[in-house]
Amino acid sequence: MQDDIQSVLISEQQLADAVKKLGEQISRDYADRNLMMVSVLKGSVVFMADLMRAISVPASIDFMSVTSYGKGVKTSGVVRIIKDLDEELDGRDILIVEDILDSGMTLSYLKEHIMAKGARSIRIATLLDKPERRRVDIHPDYSCFSVPDEFVVGYGLDYAEKYRNLPYVGILKPCVYEK
């Protein structure tokens, strides 16, 4: 796996520091609210696990699984819900936890879907923001890092279901995904 990485973009320590700081900010912002964290599987599971431990206010969690990429490297533009939320959302303050915000199409769709279920408020926390790739008008409320338009893997992010277990975020060599 290491041989497929062009360079380390964000180190393990940088990730830990940023997630801790973000957790502190979210704790302040949600001190008197009814927080439910929604992890968008599979990519955000590592970020979600670390972030929820960095949050000091009561919070419930739930999970959604969606796809817009299939096995490719570019979004198809069609969002499909594979697993919807289990909990009721009426009056809840939802924090969507995502690994990366790039085109924005998936998160835009999810915000509308969750709001239609009766959420009181919806905000987005993303580990990585890739604004150069944005195709819709959506912005994260919380973001740890802004990244260049490179194919990144690690810390939950994958290519063809590989590299999620890397403890850092790295840039994947183009020869790996251009085969």
C-alpha cells in the first residue's frame, strides 16, 4: 500500500490535532442543543469515531450509506441511498459527518433528504474540503483541512475499497487509478 502513495498530505499527528480542535468547537456550538451526528459510510467512519470522542456534549449517532461513485474515481452525479437513518429526526440538530466534500452533490442531496425528515437544523462537518471540485453551492460548516484537487486516500478515504486503514491522508499515485 505504501508504494502506491505519492506523498503524505496530512500526517497522523496533524489529523489528531485538527479533530481535537474541531471537537472543541462543535462542543461549544452545540452546548444546549439536541445533537445527532450522522456518519456517511464508509469513508467517514474513522473521522466520526475520532470526532465523537473529541466532543464533550451529549450526542447520539446514526449512520447512512450512500453512493454516487460506484467503483470509479469521479462521481456519477446520481446519489443512491443504500442505508437510511434508523432514528427519528423531529426536532434534532443534525451534524452530517463526512470524509470529504468535493463536488457537493451527495451532501446537497443528503441535506434535503434529512431536512424532509423533520430535522430542526443541519450542519456539515467534513474532514477534507476540496472546493476546486464543487459543482453545487454547498459549503461545510466545519472543516479540518482544505485540500488540492488530488486523489487522496487514507484515514477512511479509499480507492476501490483499499487504503482506508492508512493512519494519514496521502495522495495516491495516478498510475494506480489510471490503469
